[in-house]
Amino acid sequence: MFCFTCASLTFGCLSSAQISSIKIVEENREKKYTRIKTAVFKTDATILKDTTNEFNRYPDTQAVKQYIPSLTDVQVYEEALKSSFVSDLQIANGNNGETFVKHYKRYNRQYSGYLDKSGDTILVVCFLDFSNKREGQRFFYNWKYQNAFFGTVLYLHKKSPGIYCYSLNLRTKTLSRYKV
């Protein structure tokens, strides 16, 4: 289950973020996802589009309805991550730590989101560790269309690849971390 943490960082300049290239690699209507490549991160990413499957819903108590991010939403999110820093997997103030792009350069990403009780749109990106491709494919075999890895026996295995999630409130431009 996710726990929403209070660590946050506000981005005042996101409304003027430039749109850089996002390439659609695969549009899978049957499994309800779009696989993309972006200019910011070089690894694979998907936009989860299944609004009826329980695996793609957020258990956060503030979540009211699932939201499917657009390509523009993904670009805004990545621009925020590109100029942000992470230290000990928490969002770092100022320029302490590594940039998100450098820290998560070998992680595949899942983009999804939800509308919260206050009507805000929350975009969520989950970084899945694919630094060891074979292990990543073994543990995250269905990563393109499900975010079903939380609360499973995956974490009972000592060498399980890491999963880290961050959210962006589109209205307030606040970046926060989810703890699994």
C-alpha cells in the first residue's frame, strides 16, 4: 500500500515548460497502455490506460477517480524531474544530491494518475529498476500494463529490484514521494 509523504518541492516555472519530443513506440489497445520514449529519460516508459482494472487504481485515501495522463502531462512531469534532485530517495531541496535523470537512468517508468478529493489532478510516475535487465524482466514481466507489484511476494525476495514512486500535483506543481 502507498503512504503519501510530506516531502515536497514546488515548481513555479512549470507552466512555461517547453514540450520536447516524445515518441510513441507502441499503442496497445487490448492491454490498455501506450509505450513511449522521451528525450529526458532514455529508458522505456508506459502510460497506463486501464481505468477498470484494480491493479491500476491508487489506494491513496485522497484518490477519487483514476486519471490517464496525456503526452503533454508526461512532458510537464519530466521537465519537473529533469530540474529536480533526489537524495536518499527523498526529494532534495536546492541542488543537493543527484538529478532524477541521473539517479534513475536505468529504471523503466510507468505514468498514471488520479483525481483527488479536492479536484486536483495527481500524476504518478513509478520507477522500476531495470539495471539488471534479466532480473527486471523476471520481476516486472507485466510492467507495461499493470502496477501490481506493491504488496506482493516480490518484496520477500532479497534481491528484488527497486520500485520508487513520485507524484506531481498539476495545479500546485508540487512534487512529492510515495513510500511503498
